Amino acid sequence: MGWLSPAGLELVSAANPAVRAYNDIAGLQVLSQSPQPVFCRVQATAIAGKNGDAIAAHVREAFSHHADPDERSLLACEMYAASHFMPSEDSRFLMLMIAVEALIEAGTRSAAQVEAIDGLVEHLASLSLPEEERRSLTQTIAGLKTESINSAGKRLAATLGDRTYAGKSPKRFFRDCYDARSDLVHGNLGRPGTETIRGLVGPLEHFVRDLVLERNGFQPRGD
């Protein structure tokens, strides 16, 4: 089932001022009775043909690289494939973000930052806190020695050079996707809308593909 864009819905409504067009979505909708709501959806049956010679050429090219993907690449590919069977835009987006995070390898912060964190740990040891609380806080603060997923993800995105995704640099695109991912999984009431997620999913698929290609010695393609 397909959806009509806002412009498409406006065209349907404009054709008959007595009605208001809405996409026919699965789930509960609360709508005004006036104008009378009408529900739209697009359904089509199609067969996509593939050029056998082109597929064979791609297979020969891939085989010639003698790629030996590591566990991170294989996990990312598994999540990438699974994303095509998700029931909603949100779940597909999150599965693709899991694929990106599977490729992220967080490094250690700078020596100055690590020294500052060690100082905080030492100060914590001098405080009169219950042992369990002190141990929990110490583990949390010591964990800051490893860079954040956000920072490590931007560093990974930078490996894609000057390619663009949704018209943005790889680092900017990752940041926007990571912000949307955080809003979705952490219950932010200002979560991104359907149109925002839909605008990210397609480019994110290309982004994941290119990260895996880059990691395994192939040439990414960008938008």
C-alpha cells in the first residue's frame, strides 16, 4: 500500500470541497466530521525486471575484490536486509540505524580528557557516600573515557568523503539521523513526524550501503 503526499491529498480535497482527504493508515484516527473524511491509498502490482548481464558484471566485480567481511560488516548487512521487512517507516529507520551502529568503533578520548576523568574518579573516592552508590558512579564516570557513539559515528561518516546524502555531508546526515533515532527510542514527546522519518529512510539505506562498501574496499556511490 502506498501513500499520497500532502499535495496529492490537497488535490483530492480540492476536487470536492464537501470532503477532506486523508491517507488510509492502519490504526486509529480521530477526525472532524466536517468536511466529511474520505480515505485514500495507492495500490499497484508490478514486476521489476533485472538486466542479467549487469548483475553478472556486478558479481564478477565483487568476486574480484576477494572481500573478507568482518563480523561488524556481516551484522550491518544482516540488519540492512532485515530493514526491508519492517512493518513501518519508524521500525525500518531504526533497523538501519542499528546497522550503522554495528559499524561504529568508539575510540578513547584525548589524554587530557582521560586525565580529567581520572581526577573525578579520585575525588569521588574521597566523598562519604554509600559504597554501592560510589561504585555505580565510579563505573559511570570511568565509562566516559570512551568517546560517545555520536562522536564516533561522525568520525565513521567522515570516511565517506565529499559524498552527499539527502543533499547533506555524511557527518551532517549522520547527526540528523542520530538525533531522530534518539528522539524515537528515548520517548521524546517531540518525536520526528512520519514525513521526517520517510525523508531519512531512503538516503539512510544508501548511507549504510556505502559504509559497508567503504569498510570492505569497494567504491561507495553516495546519492
